Amino acid sequence: MYRFAFLLAFAPAFAQDLPDPGRRVIEEERHAEQLKRSEAEEKRSWLVPAPERKRDAKACEAARLEMQMYCGAPYSPKSHGMRCAESRAHYEQTC
């Protein structure tokens, strides 16, 4: 019984200051938070597109020939292999 009275007496001391769930966020505050988030996103360096590379015609042609050699005709069994996928990825990266 004394424990229960102790808890009732000191319970307000352990209460946290939580925001009122019925409080509505003011439009200006929400807009300011949105601006902060957008500025932070713009600062991220990985969002900047990579610079354009010059296309090497010889390398592109070599990658195309390699892809034709490893893939063969479309929908053939060769065209579903791992070497075909690797050569196709190399061709797309090169050209």
C-alpha cells in the first residue's frame, strides 16, 4: 500500500514533456522544415550527375563485337548466359 502511495506522489516528477497530439503545425513552421530538408538534399554530392565522357569509337566497336560474339542471336541459349550479360553491360558502359 505504501508503494502505491509513493508511486502516486512521485509520478508527476517522472512525466515527460511530450508535444500535445492535438496541436496543429503552423504552415510557416512546416514550410521552414521543408526548406531545411531540401537544402540538405541539395548539398549531397552523390546526387550530382557524373560528367559526360568522350565516346571512344574503337572501344565502342570492340565492345559491340564482343557482345555479338558472346550473345549470338536474340533469344538463343547463348544470349541468356553470364558472359552475354557481362559483355552487354560492358557495351552499355563503353558506348
